[in-house]
Amino acid sequence: MTPLLPLSKEQIASRQKTLLWALLLSLWGPFALGVALFLGRSTTQLADFIRRSVELIALFVSWWTFRHLARHPLMEAAARAKLSRVAALSVAAAMICSGLVMIAVAIFRLFNFQPGGNVYLGLVIASLGLLTNGWFWRRYTVMSREHYNPIIAAQRQLYQAKTFVDGCVIIALAVVAMAPAPAVTRYADLLGAVAVAIYLLWSGARTARQVAAVTP
């Protein structure tokens, strides 16, 4: 894998536009999930709210870094490589932090469980997220195969994880909606949060290893 290959003007514009759209479309997630969380009181939804909020910060860092590098083409190669690695590692850190917080939330709610409320809004949000994140995952995969860039490669890993997480959230909330009995809800909800946490920890660690393995 060759790091930091030069991109054409068209490729830079395309990637910068995709990063910006990813950031803008992610802005509504934490706010909408805050409402859904208030209605549903679901551990999985709480974990998802925390995840989206932390990831939003990482998305901003990635977009700003790519934009900054595009506007300063004469920047020294070592400095460009360092900024790119920092942005990519911020994505890995976001996934790892989200996973750790989710595990903590799941453990806390295991001993302080309350039956969930209306989870249908959360289901709608997660379903829309699955479609959107799946599209970005495919888009970043095509870009990474076309021309390697650590920022774009990290985004591909992030959106792969986001797509998987949305699938887990949908399954967990669907079980809660179809079987609202406290005994079923408790374990479906907690298993959903734990599955999301484990996958995010694994994805974050894998992304960090891949970024560290690239020689600037």
C-alpha cells in the first residue's frame, strides 16, 4: 500500500465534496436520536447517540484536514503525511471511544434497567442510517481502490462500521418493538449495545494498525 499518492484536481474535488456531504448528513443524527432516546429510553439508542456524537467530531476533523491539505498543495510532504495520519487516527479513536462508552453504558443499565418506551422513531432513524452509511461505505471503497489516501481509507473503515452498527441497532430495536416484555427487551437491548461496542473496538483497532503501518 503506497501512502499519500498525489491526487488530481478532479479527484480532490470529488473526495472533498463527499467528505462534506458525509459531515452535513451526520449533523442531524445526534439531535434526532436525542428525541428518539427521550421517547424510547433504550440502552442501544443511548449507545448509538453517543457513537454518532463522537463520530461527528471525527468527521469534522477529517473534512477540515483534507480541505486544508487541498488548499496548501505546497506543504512539505512530511507535514502532509502527519496531518493525514492524525485525521485518520482521530477516526480510529472515535470508534474505540464509542465502543468503550457503550460497554460502560451497557454494564450500568444491566443493573439499572428500565423497560423501554416507543422505539419506532429509533427504528426509522437507524434504517435511514443504514441506507446512507451503506452508500458512503461503497463510495469510499471505490475511492480507496482508485487512489489510496489515508483519510479516505479511514472513512471507508468508519462507514463500514457505521453500516454494521445500524444493522445491529435495527435488529435490537425490532426485537424490542415485537416483544416488549421486560425480560426480552432487557437482553435484546443489552446484547445490541454489546455487539455494537465489540465491533467498534475491533474496527477502531484495525484502522489504527493500518494507519500506523503506512510509512509516511
